[in-house]
Amino acid sequence: MASIATLERLSRADDPKEALIKEVGDLSAVQVMSNRLLVAIYIAPEKMKSGLIRAPQTIAEDIFQGTVGLVVKKGGMAFKDDDASKTYFYGQDAKVGEWVVFRPGDAKRIQLNGVDCRFVEDIMIDMIVAEPEIVTHRNK
């Protein structure tokens, strides 16, 4: 799990995308294989819209239960149509720098430079969102 200091920086960032990119750092020496995407886990803001402040333990739960992440690297076969497996994307693609939604159980968790990330296969991406905050799990 990322250090408390890293989680606090990410949860207090004015721009979560910029903060994740900075924390993950240079990935030029990283090659993601096959049809996988390397996705940095979105850490929701420490201060909720209601004004409540989330406890460090609650913030840390984003690592395990978070369903939104920032694509930071892609494998060479990601989102490529494949006749052999009958997998077709019809032009759909998640690009580096986009927020994607996925099921945490469908992804392998790792850390890069102290930032929690997941490897997600292209077919396990459920949607692309403009802003991660629109994905919520509230009971109404």
C-alpha cells in the first residue's frame, strides 16, 4: 500500500490527474505487455463535498475498492481487434491520460514508485469518464 504521505498528497491534490502523473513519475523504462493497461488508482479527495474530512484509513480503502483509475501506460495490443479471439472494439479505445472505470477484482494490483496501480485487460474496461468524481457508490 502507498505510504500515508503519498495518499494524503493525492487526496489533497487540486488536480488529481496531474498529481498521479507526478507521483508515478517517468515510465519510459516500463513496457506494458499485450492487451493490458497500467492504471493508477484514483484517490478521492480527503475533504468530501459535505465538508467532512475522510480518515486516513478511509482514504486507504480507495486502493482496494476504487473503481476509477488513470491510464498511465498501454500494452501494444490494447484495444486492437483480434480475429483469433473474436475480440472487436469497433474503434473504441482508452488513451493514456484518460480516466477509466473497471472492477477491482478484474485487475492485478501493483505499485510503481510508491503509487498503487492495477493492470487491467482492455476488455475489462467498462467505460471512460471525463472526471473520476462522477463515479459514486452512495446509497440513496
